[in-house]
Amino acid sequence: MIRSRAVLPPDEVPTATDPATANEVKPARILLPSPIGNLGIELRGSALTRIALSPAPRERRQYVPLAKMEESELLDEVIGRLSEYLAGVRTQLELEYDLGPSGVDAFARRVLRETTRIPFGRTRTYKEVATAVGRPTAYRQVVAILLANPLPIVLPCHRVIPGKAGIGGYVGGEAKKRWLLRLERNYQPPAA
């Protein structure tokens, strides 16, 4: 497991100057190296609120490199689970997340939640996901929602493909989607 450091830098601790925002916590943003490029991890409290796949240089400045973080059990757990998944030794992330800060609507939440029901190593089509959430003709809307997924990997939109040919779009690009699908397809359970 990767060792990590503090979740909230001192300048991100909530202040009580404004009663309306007294309980609001600024996100901790960590830059995690991974086999598919840097991951920009955003946490608010104990919940993941965003994962940016290979953030652009300008966006990357908003994240603190993992090596500069102080130790934290929470961060160790989150980074450890993501690292184990990307190393091909974990099939279930089981991480707490919060879609509130991303502003996704109720239909998008249903679509994203449906992706978590797709078993590891399996795929479904955009149309099958649309049907599962009660709107069988909304498969184009499903595509748009998945291309804006604020928590890729955790909400496994890479498991959703078109019905005919190809693998479809992905918030992190086609190469990352292929890599994740291959990782899951090639999973070998640990020997007992």
C-alpha cells in the first residue's frame, strides 16, 4: 500500500467566519501517479467527490503531489484501494463518495449508480443502462452523462460500451478505457 500524508492542508480547514459556510470543508486535492497517468483525487471529509484522469497542467496545479502529503489513515485507505485496483489485485473499491459537489441531477445519479451494478470484468451497453434506469430511449443522454462522470473508476462508466462496434467514449479517453477493460478482463484471483 502506498503511504500518504495529510488529508487537509492547514489553509483548507473550515473557518467559522460566515455562519452559512461554517460547516463547509474545502476539498483536499491529491495528485496520485498511476499506470494510466496522474489521477487528481478530491476528498471532502471522508468522501471522494472527484477523480480527474490525467488533469491538464493548469488543473494539475490545484493538486498536492502525494509525496508532499502528511500521513492519514483515511488517505492511506483511499489511495491504497485505488492503487490495488489499478494493480489488478482488488475488484471492489468500496469507497465512500459524494456526488453533491459535482451538481449532477437526479437522472444522472441514477445512471451513475447503475454503472456500479455492472459486475467487475463485465460490460453493458448504453441502451441497457438506459433501460435499467427506466428510460430506454435515452441512451444518448446516458452517453453524455458517462462522458461527464465526476468519479471515473469508482463509478465504473468504462464498463459501458456501444451495442455494435468499438468501445465508445470515455471521460479519460479511449486508451484509458481500453486499459481498464483489459485490466478487469485479465484479472486472476489470488491463489488460495
